[in-house]
Amino acid sequence: MKSVLTLIFALSAFSTAAFGYDLQTVERALDIRTSLMDVAQSLENPAFRAGRDGRLMLLDGTVASISIQNQDADSFEAVVELAVGTWQESEQIRLYNAFFLFSGSQMAAHFSRDASPDVAIQTGDQLLVIARPLGTTSDPIDGSETLLFSAEYARFFR
């Protein structure tokens, strides 16, 4: 979370200094206030739907799983599960997750077997993603309804 706040502050300061934009201008195009937990909980609250306003979303979480759907560079597709957790009382953790579709040749570089550790996304990485909501999908483990996003940009932190 600290890295997200740092990024938001940096984006705000940079955009204001370089382009004359302020945080409100950034927020018209990018939802920086909704968390992965908020998004996951939105499935329990029909009144709230992620991305209903058409903005991209800045989300972060831990890479829980990676599934390569198509290895071909031109039609590359990988599905990455991001998860966050919160303590429920003192003995139980509640997990929230969503899936992110990484597609195209630019995203393939993050998942190549030959990729250097500097660009390769791996299970356990902290990932910051600018994403577009696509709808819902079934979780392959328990079959529950989970949100699906298109990853437009991603940066990991180790």
C-alpha cells in the first residue's frame, strides 16, 4: 500500500509540474481510490460495480497464480491472479482476489522463460496494475464468480 501511495503522490507531482495537470485531472481517467479488496467485495454488493464509470483502475496485490493461455508472441495471453488479505479478528485472514488478462506481444516479455528477472513477473511479486474491467469469470479453484480485468500496464515490486 505504501508503494501505491508513493506512486500516486509521484504521479500527481509529476503531472502537475510537467503538464500542468492536478490530481483531479488524473482521477478523471484513472480510479486511484478503489482497492482490489473493494473490487472483490463489489461482487457481494450489486449496487457497486467496478469500472462502471469507464475509467481505468489502479490496483495492487500479490501475484497468487499465473496461467499462460497462449505462448505465441503475436497472440500471447496470460491470466494472473492478484490477491490481498485482511485479518478477521486475530486468527483468520480473509482473501480477496481478481484475475488480470495480459495479452499481446508487449506483455509477453513479462512472462518469457528467457526474460531477465528485471522484467519477469513471478508468483509472490507485489504487482501494481493499470487495468480495464472486462466483467466476471469463474475462479478455477472453487468456481466462485471473480472479476476479470485487462491489464494495460503492470509494474512489480520485490
